[in-house]
Amino acid sequence: MTGVDQMEKQMIRIALEGGRPELARRGLAAAALRMLESGLRAVDPGEAVRRSVRREGASLWVGGREYRLEGGRVLLLAVGKAAGGMAAALEEILDGWIGGGLVTVPAGTAAPPLSLPVREAGHPLPDEASRACGEEAARLLRGARSGDLVLVALSGGASALWSLPAEGLGLTDLRETTRLLLESGAAIEEINAVRKHLELLKGGGVPLLAPSARFLGLILSDVVGDRLEAVGSGPTMPDPSRFADAWRILERRRILDRIPAAVRARLAAGRAGKLPETPKAGHPLFARGETLCVGSAQEAIAAILRSAQAQGFAAACLTSTLQGEASQAGLVLGNILREEALHGRPLPRPSALLAAGETTVRIAGKGRGGRNLELALGAASRLVGLEGVLLASLASDGVDGSSGVGGAVVDGESWKSAEAAGLDPDGLLAANNSLAFFQAVGGLLRTGPTGTNVNDFSLLLAE
Ligand SMILES: Nc1ncnc2c1ncn2[C@@H]1O[C@H](COP(=O)(O)OP(=O)(O)O)[C@@H](O)[C@H]1O
Ligand SMILES: O=C(O)[C@@H](CO)OP(=O)(O)O
């Protein structure tokens, strides 16, 4: 394979689909896709690992620190939506030094050819395969001895892909708790604070299960603010949350009385001090290793802005910490784009404004959709009647909620075309059926699973 073929193969393409061909033909949509594709390329997981890790003979150099490889085994546990790419880079860098391990990706994610076993497991809800992978990872960790080096290549999605229920809990308890949390509008730190108190591999589980081995966590971050203890529920990190926090989160999100009785009983016992807490910062376990971030949305943001500028747009990032209810965030972004179209503020046109982060959706209906689709639909009403504007919102992992697509674009005609087709856009939002809106008016963004995972990107373009 030539270098060019290789690049083509790695190139993630975003396809614009749907019922309005004039949208696809417009230059603005093509420009937006180029910007977003640049962003995704900048967070290629293999490249992220190669930027941070190098080997010289029997030494692995990471973040200015040397890890000697002889005198023990190297175990590689790669888990998350970007596990395939991260593991491939590490296998190449370590070239024969890896003595065992496991790679776990979400079902349906293509992984590159690897020497280590690759397993697929359930996401966003853990399944039997997640439990089998969690058990296998725990078996490998419990077998690790002093002198061994445990490498954990972690990316978002890991929480569901590895499941090892604490004593007294079953997989069904974890699935039901996760489902209620995901539908409650809770942020990922909240969801993971609960999961860390129900499962053994989360919240510092790696050094707990392999207390005498050295460990090194390499993280591709998909959490807002890059709080590493939240990514994949922090298997190599001290846990700042306590049983009492997990309890309060379930209360605040109004699901405490609906979670399985066994989960409630465990959290109640933990809160009463009858169960050991997860290990906290300063615990001696963490002296045997370190965890560092090899990539995050920040690299993608820089690449999107560079691509916008190269295409002649004035470009700025509005925020890299967008959170809150998706359709409300969309409404605000729609207002900002309206200001651009009407008054050329805050940037002179042609302009590209970017908001990155992770919104949430409080699920009340039974429709199909995702955060990015709801954000775009939320913006559409504020764009009505404007020409030369476009808002594109994309999940960097290529899968937006239950929609089966990666995101969507809206312009000044989307809302009206939906109404002309007899749809009620507000009703669709209320039913969490944003997919139906875009199936009718067009503008779906399809990538398939991208093999990487940082945040969501909402891009506002004005000609
Ligand atoms: N019909 C829907 N409309 C909007 N959002 C949805 C819908 N169904 C699920 N979601 C949201 O999708 C999220 C899970 O989707 P996913 O893209 O897998 O998240 P992540 O990328 O964070 O892993 C859930 O938090 C849920 O709130
Ligand atoms: O695994 C997880 O805990 C989260 C955050 O890292 O990822 P995702 O939202 O993709 O499931």
C-alpha cells in the first residue's frame, strides 16, 4: 500500500444525506464537512499515542518519564471507542514487548489487525460481552506481578464495555441503573460517579486489582474539561466522588426510587460507612503509576479553526465546554448565528464559530435521535428566513444517540420545509424524535463509527 493509499484509508469521510439536494450542493455545507473532517483527523487515536509515547531499546518514554520494559511482562488493556487505533500504535511502538492483554471495542466498530485478542461489547448499555471482557481484564490484572507494567489505553465508551459488578449486583442491575441515568439528563461525571460505586474495575480499579504491578494510563479524553477521572469511569485514577455523592446524584435526577433495590441497598450501605470507599488522591496505590491525556477535543478544535481559516472564513471557538439540555444549547447557538447573518457580529463574514462540548438530553418520548440532532433541530427555528447560514453538529465518534447517524445540519429553510411537509418540529422535539425531522427535510451527517472519540462539535457558518 502506498503512503497516499494509506492516507486515503485513514481519511474519515462525512456524508451529507437526505431529502433536499440543494442543501448538499451548497458550498457552505461542503466547507463545513471539510472543517469537521479536519477535526476528526486531528484526533486520530494512533497519532495521539505516537505523539506521546516512544520506545528506545528496552525503555518506553512517556511524558518525560522512563519505563524499563525488562524484568517483567508488559500487559496492554485497550478499551473504548478508540481502543483499536490506540492498541495498533502501541503494538507497533512496543514491537514484540507486549506479553498479553485484551482490546475491547463497541460492537460494530472496525478494529485494525492486531496481535492481541479483540472483543466487541455492548454500548451504551453493558451486556454479557461487557461482563466477559470485564472478567477477562480482571483476571489479567490479578495475575500481574511486581515488575510487570500494565498499560491501559483508555477512551470514551469504556464504562459500558468493561463491566465487573460489585458483590451482590448483577448485570441487569447495572443495565437498568445506566439506562435510567442516561435518560435522566445527568452529565457524564454524575453517571460515572454512580458507576464507580457499583463496579470493581472503575474508580481506581486497575491498581486495586494489580497492586504490585506498575501501571500507565494513556487517555484519549471525551469528557468536557478533560477531567481524566471521568473518562471511562477512571480505572487508573483516584476517585474524587463518594458513596454519598452517588446517592445525591440519583436523588437530584429523581431516579432513586426507580433504581434496582440491590443498587439502592449497596449505595445505602456505602453511605453509612459499611463498605470500603473507592481509593482517593494520595492513596499509595497511585504511587506505582501515572495517567496522562494523549489527546482531546482541543486538538480537533485547533484543526477545525485552521481549516476554516484556510477556506477564507474568520474563525473562533465560542466554547470548548458546552453543556446543558441539547435543544436549549441549539436555540442559543441559533441566536448567535442569526446575529452573524444580520449584523456580522461577533466576527466579520464569512465566519465560522465553533462550540465544542457534550450536551445532554432528558428523554421524555419514545422517538429516535441524539444530542447533536436535537441541538441542530433546536437551532433551526432561529434560522428561519436567513440565507447563507448553516449549523452542523456532529458526534466525533460518529454515533449520535439512538439515531444511527453522526449528526445533522440545518439552514434557513430546514424548519419551514418540515412544516411544509406537514411535520410539527416542536412536537418531534418533545417526543425526542429528531431523526424523523431530518429524514423528512434532509441534512443527516453519516460517518459510521469513526474509531475515535472526543467531544461533540457544533459549527456555525455564515457567508
Ligand atoms: N431519541 C433520542 N433523542 C435524543 N437523545 C437520545 C435519544 N436516545 C438516546 N439519546 C441520548 O443519547 C445518549 C447516548 O448516546 P451516545 O451517542 O452513545 O452517547 P456517548 O457518545 O456519550 O456515548 C444518551 O445519553 C441519551 O440521552
Ligand atoms: O465511557 C464513559 O464513561 C464515557 C466517558 O468517557 O464515554 P461514552 O459517553 O462514550 O460512553
